[in-house]
Amino acid sequence: MATSLASGAPGFLDPSVAGRLLLAAWIASWVVVGYSIMPYITVESAGRLVRGVMDLSTSEFVAAVVGLLLGLLIAVLLGLPLANLPGPYGWLLPIVSVVLGFGMMGLTVAKRGDLRQGLRDLGLVGRPAQAGGSAEAFDGPHVYVDTSAIIDGR
């Protein structure tokens, strides 16, 4: 029986003319609602995202991308074993691990200065800071000259 909860009122799937009109009105109203709110969900959100990325400095952007990649790697490594758990935990915990993985992006952007200094101290990026020397010792280009060029003099 294809009637709604109120007795005698036509339902959406009722093959009568009243049921079809109700279904058409329902679809038309949701089309109007969809077209009125979709630009705010898609275009406005994309515009804010583009403006936010344009305002990022290069170090913030690189830190965000590296953090996102590390976070998603952590999410995969956590999510695969957690997906084998029984019950609702098997699908809920991998989602939580992905959210925590995206949190890694925020952490790397927030701590980018400390991470950059740590990589510099390890010698992986740039030159390590001297303990007792001045910062001016590394400024400017370094010229390496062969001793035979100095002795020959041509």
C-alpha cells in the first residue's frame, strides 16, 4: 500500500495523479534548493581555498604538502590493520586515522620553523649554523681556486 502515514493521503510512489504531482513538486523544490545553495558549497568554498593557498608563503606550503603526505602515510599504516577489527570499529577507526593524518598537516605548518632548523642542523637542508662563528661567515658566494691558477698567474 503506497500511502503516507496520514490515512488517505497520497504517497510519493502512489501511481495516481495526486501522487505523481506530489513527487514532481518534491523534486522541483529540491532542484530549486540545490541550485540556490550549490554555489555556496562549491564555488565559494573553492574560492576561499584558492585565496588561502595564495596567501601561504612557500615554506608554509611546502610544510603543508610534506605534512599531508606524512599524515596520509601514517593514516594508511594505521588504517589497514584497524580495518580488520570486527563490528563498527572496522570502518570507524580507519576514518579516525585519516582525520588524525590530516592533523599532521597542521602540525607541520605550525612547527615549520623548528623543522627547518632541525633539518639545517642535521645538514640535510642548507648549511648548518656555526656554534661560535658569526652568521656573516656564510654570506656571499664561495670561490674555490686551484693553487696552480694562483701560481701560474696567467
